[in-house]
Amino acid sequence: MRKEELVANFTVKITKIMLELHSLGESISEKEEERGRRKSFETHNEDEERTFDKSKVKYFNYK
């Protein structure tokens, strides 16, 4: 093979690898965003559980 052909093949392979890595990075970012949304939702639910619940309070009758 000639030097130019080797360089061209190498360039094509490197380009394919870079495109694959870019695609993988995007999919990881999407999953992290989804986890972030899910975590935010879970935190929101925990905050609701910490709010004041009158049914759990014992009432005293003062005379």
C-alpha cells in the first residue's frame, strides 16, 4: 500500500472512532440529565414527606 492510502485509511478509522465517542458522550449526557430529573423528583417527594402533618400531632386540651 502506498503511504497516501495508509494515511487515508487511518483518517477514516479515526473519524469513525471519534463519531462513535461523540455519540456515546451524547447518550451518557442524556442519561445523566434523566437521572438529574429523577433525582430532583425524588428530592421533591422527600420534601413533601417532611412537611407538617397534623394527623401525626397529639392535641392537648388545656383548661
